[in-house]
Amino acid sequence: MDILSPLILLHRNGYKAFGPTEADDDLRLAVVELEAKMACVAEGDLDVTVGFANRDDDVGDLGRSFNQMVLELRESLNKLDRLHRTQISRAECLATVGELAIGLTHGIRNLLASIAGVIEIVDRDLPVDSSPCASVKLLRPEITQANRILTDLLHAARPHLPEIRSSDLNATVEQAIMLVRQQSLSTAIRIELHKDPTLPNVEHDSGQICQVVLNLLLNAVQAIDGEGAIRVNVSRSGADATITVVDTGRGIPPEHLPTISGRSYTTAS
């Protein structure tokens, strides 16, 4: 009696199966295809799929996982591309607004200079003890304040390089807190400062850092309804210094988080 191989026996009994040699060849072909498609992905082609993903075995599971991975990668890259295009468009709009703001600011400053000149002339011709003279004198600080606001607007539209110096970061933060405390005297908000007395001088632009902390504190004051507290910590973390501002306000809605870094972001009505 002839000794038949397992493949022949399976075939004669009507079963569909692969013999050892065919299974090895089938797996090798799947690996070759997978390697080729991975090379395509590495070159940036994210439209590839493997054909053995329809198999009902472990090799098919591998194929389906690969196809799903490529699909998710393609969707992620498309999302990043859309986000990049949005950011570019926003940057172009901000640049245009900045140019308009600069031109408008210069025009207003020139107008204020003309008004200030006229006021000086009028002031010289008015009697010192007259009511119009007193009113004219009140205009001078208002014009100075308007010029200061316009100067700040110019700095925002045309940022300048930071002036980095080694100085006391605790003092910089304390200066911002003193300014806010003056504005919040009529509120029931408590501002706590916890300084690090062991912190050495830190390389920083004291003016810009003070402005950043001031903005955070003012935002915190506006976010607190009634009584509340703002805690400011100055600490060190290895070679770095850290400023932390925490408040008991209502917080920022999750839907606003993607836009809070924009210059024009505000929830004020």
C-alpha cells in the first residue's frame, strides 16, 4: 500500500487545506507584500493596502491591522494639513491687521500731537484763574494717557526683542501683584504670593514677565465672582524657575481652549 502525504489524504477526503510547503509559501508572500507596502508608506504613499487582509486567520489579522494603521495615519496627516492651512491663514490675517493698526496708530498719534500743540497755545492765552484754563489743564494727562495706550498698541503690533538681564524674579512678580492689588481693593479677592527666598537672580526680561503675570492676574480677577483667591508661586525646578498662577474662578470652557493663545481672544462683551 502506498503511503500518501497529508495533503493528498486531505484532498481525497474533500477538505480544503494547505500542505506544509504551500503554507510556508503563502506566509512568505504575505511578508513580501507587507514589506513592499511598508516601503511605500515610508516614501509617503498612504493610499496603500495589503491584499491578504481578507484572510480569516492570524495573517489576515495582521493585514487588517496594517490597513487600519495606514488609514489612521492618513487621516491624522490630513487633519494636520488642515490645521496648518488654518494657522497660516490666521497668521496672514494677523499680519494684515498689525499693519493696519500700525498705520492707524501713527495717524492718531499725529492728531494727538496737533491737539496738544493747540492746547498749549490756548493755555497761554487764557487767564490763569479762569474755568476754561482749568479744563484745558485736565486734557493734558488724558492726551498723555492716550499716547501711552497707542505706544503699547504699537509694541503689540510690532513686538520688540526681549531685554534679558539677570535680576530678581521674585521682585518682578511682586511688582505685578502690587499693581493688581491696587485695582482689586474694592473686591473680596485675596491674592497670595509665595516667593522662593533661595532663588538666585534669573535671566529674564522683567518688563515682559511682569506684563505676562499682570495679564494672568487681571484675567483671574475677572473670572472670580464674589469672594475668591489667587495664589502665585515662584519656585525653582532644577535649573529652571517657575511661576504658577492658580485662581478659584470659573475656569475656561473646553471649547475655548484652542483659541485662548490668540491676541484677540476675549470673553468680554
